[in-house]
Amino acid sequence: MTVVNILVQTANGKQWTVSHKMRRLEGVEKSHVVSGTYDIIALAHVAERDLGRLLAQIHDLPGVVETELCVAL
């Protein structure tokens, strides 16, 4: 399993909705609304081959503007 921290910027006022929807995605363990450059930080455990699928699902959520992945080494 690959451990990934996902940083998400959302459209104004969409952070809570996006965070709740992210928690329902397979592999996402936690999703927190935060202050700062990004609006959400999520923790996911996924097989490396499924990382692209998860990222595509996140980008398909209404209100997601940008993401950055931080893969644990």
C-alpha cells in the first residue's frame, strides 16, 4: 500500500462538502478542512496502481480546484 497525503484547494465555500465526499472514496482514511494555502488535507492508503483512479475521482468532485499529492517514502 502507498500512503498519500492529498492537499486540496476548493472553490469558495465548498471545502466542507468536498471533505465529506472525499471520506466516502475508497482508500481515503481521513479528510480534514484546514486553514492555509490548501482547504483540505486527506490521508489515503491505496495500491500504487490505484493512485491515478483516486486522483481522478477527487478531481471529479464539484468544487475541487487543484490538488497536490505528497507520497510517503
